[in-house]
Amino acid sequence: MFASLPGCLGAVFFGTGDTRCVLSLWLDQASIDALESNPLYAETVQSFLATGALAAPQTTVVHEVTGGTLDLSGLARTPLNPDAPIE
């Protein structure tokens, strides 16, 4: 779903126990603001709420990127796909 949203540069999902987090990267604030009126986003959130996979309280924090690096080469190899080649 995130990959199809205008301005979304990527999303990573984290979780331990009952706690889940999404780190999403966006082109600009306008793209983030557009989520409120995006039907696909609303449908996805409602779907997760209905299954209990998403529950209150939910929080959203927006930060501006001030620097850093991303090395995506190791992401292909995960516990679900341990034999994937690293390019």
C-alpha cells in the first residue's frame, strides 16, 4: 500500500511482541498531509483495525531528515529469506 502512495519513498515495519512500528519516508510534508484524504490509506487502516492488528493508542511523529545514510544492500537477506544473495 505504501509503495503506491504519491510521495512515499519507502516504509519499513518493525515489531516485538504486541508493539508494532512503521518507519515511512516521504518526499515532503504535502505527501504526508495527503494521507488523510487518500482512500487506499483509509481502507488499509480500517482493515487493520478490524482485524485487531492495529489498536489504540496510535501515535504519529514527523521528523525532518537532517542527514545520514541508508545501506539497503543487506535488506534482501531477512529471517524470512535467509538465503537471498546480497548484491
